[in-house]
Amino acid sequence: MVEHLEFTANYNDLSTEQGFQFEFVCGRCNSGYRTKFKPSLTGKVSGALDAASSIFGGIFGTAANIGDRVHSATWEKAHDDAFVEAAQEIRPHFIQCPRCQTWVCREKCWNTKKGLCKECAPDLGVEMAAAQASKSVEEIWAHAAMAEEDKKLGTEYWREGITATCPNCEKPLAANAKFCPECGYSLKPKDKCPKCGAKLLPNAKFCAECGEKI
């Protein structure tokens, strides 16, 4: 009778008729360990009987059928014994987290200081480094230089009263332009005197400071 075993959800059975092999996998990082291939004596015996039946037939054929039935029961017992042996061999490399109940590898995924897996209790140094790297990336994106064609959308232009469509031809404007690309209409009315630089009054035809015609 095979004893109750842990690891039932964390292994792959690679066994064949010729022998037994198992692969145990960490529930966190998916890395693991594979046991050495253990040849099956019953598999070799069955193969020999099959060869004899194909050559001689008759009594050997009957013997092969009996051998298969014996082999099936014997192979299953050998398989169970091999699994118990493999689990005991691999057991020291894994540990079960008392918080999430996941079986993890001791080498990479176990926080010895906290007595928990690193999913439940991550290494603080690693988390700090990751957080700093993430913050650096965010700052790079936030302060990245704008593309040349988008520079006129910077904060220094936000108070200008950007127009979405040309007031003359009513075509949509894709950028903060000075002139409409469709009809050439001036989109930026002059707010300073071209001669003295004084601020112009709304709809002024002449500069109030120097009398320059606008």
C-alpha cells in the first residue's frame, strides 16, 4: 500500500513501460527537479515475452498474454514504489508555504527570514530596487522631450486660446498653427505693436503708444 503523499499537484509523470522518472515543479517560479530514470524490470520481461510470441506463436503467445496481465499489476506496484522514492528524494528541495499553501523551491522562492514564500513575503531589497526602477521609468516618460511638431502644445502656449477650426474656412486644425493650412487665414491676431512692442488693445487699428498703423 502506497502511503499518502504531498506534491500531488506539482509533479509530471515521465514514466514509460521501460522505466520511471518524475519531474517536480515549483508552484511560484515553475523551475524544478527531475529524478534520474529508473529502469523497470517488468518492462524488460514483457518486451522479451512479446518478442518470443511474435517469433514462435502458440504457447509463447499465450505466455505473452499472461505476462502482460502480470506485468500490469507488477508494473503499477513498481511505479508506486518509484514515486514514493522520488518524492522522498526531492522533498528536501521544496517547502510548503503556511500562508498560501503553495509548494515552492527553497533555493529561489523561499524567504527563510520570514518563514513564507516570496510571493507572500517578497525580499524587500528586490522590491525596493524594482520600485525605484519603475519610478525612474515613470519620470522619464513624464519629462521626455516632445516631438518637434508637438512643441507648440507645451504649457507656455496653453493660455493662447488655441483654435480647433479655422474661423474663415472652418477646416479642422491639426496643430497650433499661425496660419490656416487650407486658406492661409491668420490664426494669431497681433497683440503687440510691430514697431514699439507695446500691447495692443482689442481690435485696435493703430498703436496707442506710438501711433503705428496695425
